[in-house]
Amino acid sequence: MDLALQFIGAIGILVPFALLQIGRLSQHSYAYLALNLAGSAVLTAVAYLDGQWGFLILQAVWTLVAAWGIARSLRSTSARRI
């Protein structure tokens, strides 16, 4: 199960990155940010459970940055509606 979660998390980060590189996604799109958030959150949990502290820090920061990007996008979308 641990290995399956690692693959799921990695795919959640690598697929949107590949789509960004070929011009199919924007780095500010919800899809890109949400997939990064989900993938990095899964890898953060796996790193925590395995006691991989360096990887935990990397993935926790990645998760926080993706969440911040989503929050920023939501705020700017809300501001445009007003």
C-alpha cells in the first residue's frame, strides 16, 4: 500500500508538471494547483509515516505552496466578482 501511495502522489505532481511543460496547463490553473496539492499531501503523509524527515520537509513545503496558490486564486476570483 505504501508503494501504491508513493506512485499516486508522484503521478499527482508529475502529470501536471508535464502538462505545464507542453503548454496544456497554466501554472495558475486550479487543476495544476489541485493536483500538486493532492500529490504532495499524499507524499507528505507517506514521508511522515516512514520517518523520512528530509522528504517530509520538501513535500510539506510543496503542499503549503500549492495550498497558498489555490487560496490566492480564490481570493483574486472573489475580488473580481465584487
